[in-house]
Amino acid sequence: MEGATGYAVQSNMDEMWDDTDTVSFNGVPFTTETTYTAGELDPATTVYVRVAAVAGTVEAPLVSNFSTHVTGMTTDTASAAPPAPANLRVNATDSDYIEWAWDAVEGASGYQSQFSSTSTFPEGSAGNLWHGAGQTSRRVRLEPQSDGYLRVRTYTGTQAEPTFGDWTAGSMGRTGAPPPPEPLGVPGNLRSTAQGDDSIALAWDDVDDVDHYEVQQRADDGAWVDTSCGGGDNEVEDPVCEATGLDEVTEYDFRVSAVPSSADTHLRASEWATLNNIETTGTRPTPPPTTVPGSDDDLNIIWESTATSITWRWDQVADRDRMYQIHYSEAAYNTKANPCVEPDDATWAAADAAGFATSYKTDTTGVTAFTPDLAAGDVALLCVQTTWEDDRGVTQYGNHSFAWAATTPVLPSLADPAYDDRGGDTKAINWQNVAFDRGFKYELRLVSASPIEDGTAGTTLPAAAPSPAACAAGKELRDEDSGNRAEFSFTAYDVTGLADYTSYHLCYMARNEDGTSRSGWAISTNGGVTLPSQPGSIVGGPSTVDHDDGLEWTFAVPEDGHPQEAASYNINLFQETAEASDADPKLTGRRNLSAADCEATAAIQNAAGDGNIYDAPTAISTGVTRTRTHIRVVVPTASVTDAGTGPNKRNYLCVQSKLDATRVSRWRLSGAVTQRKDPGS
């Protein structure tokens, strides 16, 4: 009150006022405080209090009239403080959290915990959390390898008007070591976009969280060295590099790694992405002719082809008095030890008619045969033998050298792959209708990439078909050699040893090892995708009576082998059939759910077959969300049958990864989240 220096307080229990009712405050008949507590009272005691303003001094006070009195009463019985929880302990830790647990206190309404980064706890409510009936407290977003302290107390009543017990002693916990740095993603789709006489342009897909890229090269399977990108060093910020200072007409291998910032300790450099056999342009030098002794009739015939022509070459002999006789045929291929014919007027005339001369001077290194009527896949035979005159002027003939040859094959097309899916894994991808022409060896490559996930539809598609450069850099499969068989085909080509949840494309090329002919890469239009891995362990939330916030589970989503979107998982809820406490007779045969039960589509009965122990599964599609590393499933209480007054009721989650509606992984069974019966029952 304005002008007052203190207040006189009178208190009694009979509502009869006199000076003896004046309260003394440390021997002084007034106080400067504006509150007063009457203590040491019995239960159910009524107390009357009135107040007057005081001015002046203690010896000569000026006292106003007293206020109208107010009435208060103590409660019937004093509320007993609940005991402190026992066995406060560290329950779980990780690099960023500590979780404590404690034993339940009978009759407790709930618990309150207080956290501190030191062994000294602050006064007041700083760091306090309410836990209801839960008996765990997890403190998150902590630094790795840091200490934390927790103390807990019990309360009865409500959170608005609680009666607290004493705090427990503080319990110390320590977070774990930080997780090892994760590698950045491997640069995808590494390719050559242009080639010059002394340079090769490279490009690749950008990588998240990258600071820069490192590029290296090697020639002729030599040692890896740093690439000069655009005349500078081998580090580039953008996903392109023009490798310069190269030799012309030379094949190079390249590799690229994504590197994070040195300040980001949670990440490390990626694995290398590799691109092989990229050749610079230029003029290829013609090798000098090889000579063989005059007595050796193996002329080492080699050949190369295009889609409409074949060129044969052979070594020249040292004896320059010798000449060559040549025979060409488009007859059907045969396996004779010597398919050549002996020379006579008719056969050589046929050769002449086809555009070939019957002899050449010995200084000619070879013969070029152009046959405009050839088509892709045609096979032809060339026979060459040396001829000379002996000292008597008689013509002599050497043995035949010959080579079957074929024009470059037409690029075949591949049918869509089939899958050997067993036990939730893809054992093999099977490409069919692979066919090649005779006379070639076939290089096969497997190109892998991350599949394309549709986060809305819950389906996964193969990555786009790779470029020829990506085929050249693909994983080498077993080469297939047709030899000179009349027909060479795979009715089915199986690729095994596959990684989970990966897109694969098959590439193959026909190559002539007796020359330099080769086809382009044949690339599967539609790739194949392997089944995803089985989901990881599913962790359920704490068990409570009502689960007002719903039932909750989480499971980790690693980057490798698993879909990343919530829609790419089938999630079924299995609820134990609720039973009233007064059910008579009691349902027998209750048991935990097993992984085999995840295949069920209807209610699950007990072994006796006289009652359901689990309701039919409920497919869960709402309440499923993706965090940075996990998928969280919250089943709303509206979808859950309450345990009521019956026995505690168990709830399980079954989860499987999927590519589509038919291609799925094995089921993963969660632990139970129990709905405890109403404690009032």
C-alpha cells in the first residue's frame, strides 16, 4: 500500500479480535512482507486472518483500520510424499543420446526427471521433464563422448497439483564415440563426351555434399597418376574434366572420386568410379610387315571387317622370288582341316570373276578384298599359298594358309530379363535371346546403378540404359567364344552374384581376335532390378496402458540394399485378440507372434483351433514417415483395439521391402508393444 512501511497481521481461530491476536515477526509487531503462512496446525483447522497498514516507527507506529478478515482451513489429512524410484540406471547409449531407466513405484501417478551436464543440478525446473507412467528418460542431441547426469522423483496427484517425493541421487552416463565417417556417393554415369588427339573430355553425375572431385588416369594398365584437368591439377569443383596432355591413338582408363570438405568430419571420400578403354584420336601408325622364312608356309593371315566388307592381310615371305596365289569363297562354312581347293583353271577363274587376281608380287604385304554384295553376318573364306619356279622352270606350290572371316555382326536386341527370386533374394537375372554370329569372341559386361524409386506409387524401376562408355567400364563377365560354329546363341544368359536392390544392364560386343574388327556395344533396353534386403530390426515404443499417442515402431533404412521411401514397404499390424477379464472359459493357447505368422492374411487361431489369438492383419499406410536415417510408423489409437479390463494385449508389426506388388523381400517381425490392462480393473 502506498505510504505504508509495513503491515500488522492478526490471526485467531475464534473470530474474536483483540491485541493478543497480533502476530510477532522476530519480536516486531509488523512485517514488510505481503504474505503470511500460519503453520503447525492440525488437520481440518479453521484460521481467521486480517491485515492493517503500518507507518511510523516501532516505538510509535501509526496503524490503519484492519481489513475484513479472510478464512482458511487445513486439509483433512496431510498427503504423504511418495518414495523415490529405486535402481536408477543407464539403459542405453549412442553417440548422441543417453537413456536412463528406473523401477516402478507402487501408487505413483508419474515421474519427473532432471538432467544436467554436471554432477550439480540446478534449482527450480530447469531441465525437468514429466514422464507420466513411463519409466525411461532419453536425453538426445548430445555431443559424442560427453557426460550427462539424471535424477528422478516420484509424484502423486496431477501435474497441475503434484505431491513430489525426494530426488534420487544423480546417475551419470556417457554418450558413445561418434559414428565413423560415411563415404560420399560414388560419382555415377562416368562417361567420355569427346575425344581429341591429345585430350579426352569426361563428365559424371554430381554428388550431394561434395566439396570437389579428384580425377586420375592410366595408360596401358600402368600406374594411376593425377589427371591434368584443363591444363591444371586433378581437382575440380564441377562434375566435368578435360584430360589434357595425352598421347594420340592411345587408350586410357580414368577414375573419379567425390571428396567432402575437410571441415565435415562426418563424411569421407567416395569409392572410385572407373571408366576404361577410352582412346584418343589421331593417325594410327602402320606396323612394318613381318617376314617369315621362305620355307615356312604359315603366312599368319589376319582379318578385319565392316558390316559390308572383309580385309585379309598376311606376312610376306623373305624369298622375293615367290608369288602368292589367292582363292576366295563364300561357300558355307565347314570344319575341314584344309577347306581350300587345289588351283585349276575353273577355281581361279571363279576367283578372277569375284574381283581377285591370281598372283601378286612378293613385295606386296597383303591383299584387300572388297565384296560389295556382302551383308552383316556373312562368312567368307580366303586361301593363300606361295608359288615359285624351281631351277628347272617348273612351278611349285607351298601349303595353303587360310582364314575364315565374317562381316561385323548386326547388333542383337535383348528381351526383358527374367528373375530367379527365391527366399526373398534374387539369385540370378536371366537375359534371353542373346545371339551372335560365328567367327567372333564376345565380351560381356554388367553395368550396375541405383534403381529409380517412385516414392508415391511404392514401385521401383531400373536405371536408364547405360552409355557405350559405361558398358566399357562395366564389370567383366566370362567371355564367350563362338569359334567357327555355324550358329552361336544363348537361349538364356544368367548373371549371378548380385547385390540387393541394384539395377543391372547387360552389354556385349563381338570382337575379332585375329584382326581389329569389333561391333558396337549391344545394350539391354530394359535392365533388371534385384530384390531389396529384408528390413532391419524394428524397435517398438514403451508399453503403456492407453497409448494415447498411438503405437509406435521405427526401423533403420541403410543406403545400400534398401528402398529409401516409406511407400516402398508393406507394413501389417497384428493385434492380439482382446479378451474380457470375466471371460469364461478363458481362451487358451496364447503365444508370441512368430516370423512365419507374418504371411497370414486372416485371423490366427490357437493350436486347439477353438479361438482366435490374433486378429486379421491390418495394412498400415498412414502415419508412416521417413526421417534422415529411419522410417517411423505410428498407428493411431483409433486403429487399435483397447486392452480394456482383460489381460495385457500384445501388438506386432510385420514389414517387408518391395519393388512392386509381386516382388518383395522376406518379412521382418518387430518386438511386441504391449497395451497393459487398465490398472483399475
